[in-house]
Amino acid sequence: MSFKKNWAILAMCLLSVNLAFAVGEPLNQDLSGLVALSEKMIQAGKQADSTGFVTAAEEASSLAKEEGMKGNSPKLQKVSPKFKAAKKAVKDGDFDKGIKLIEEALAVLK
């Protein structure tokens, strides 16, 4: 075999191994804390409690960051920006948008 064929075979093997790792997500990931905080944010949003909403959103963002450091999780990558956007929306006074974003995040978490 020529060098080019050997190189192509090696490259395809490495690519297939990388793809196998990329599609997997952590199996033992506990997202119950984020689910509870999301539900707490929804309740605070329905009561127009911006302080409670922002506090829970900050806790959820830090928890998501903590969990993200343990391993790559596609769910956390989708949810983290929603927490930040919801917090910003509520700070601006738009509770409906904040609740909608958290409900979308909650759907991803479950």
C-alpha cells in the first residue's frame, strides 16, 4: 500500500472515533437541581417577583457552569444561554419572555 492510502485509512479511523465521542452525552448527569431552579423561576415570574427570578437564574447559571465543567453536555450548552437571556428579560421587565425562555429550557432538561 502506498503512503497516501495508509494516511487516508488512519484519518478515517480517527474521524470515526471522534464522531462516536461527539454524539454521546454523559449518562449519569443529574439535572434535577436545574429543573427545580427552572420551576422556581417560572413561579417567581408568574408572581412578577423579579428579585426571586434573578436570584434563581443566577443560581441556575452557576450550577450549569459547574455541571458543564464536569463534562461536555449538549443539554447544558443549549440551556445556559436561555437562563442568561431570561434573566436579562426579567431585569428589563419582560416577565412573559423570561417565563417562555425558562419553559423552553425546562423542555430541553426533561
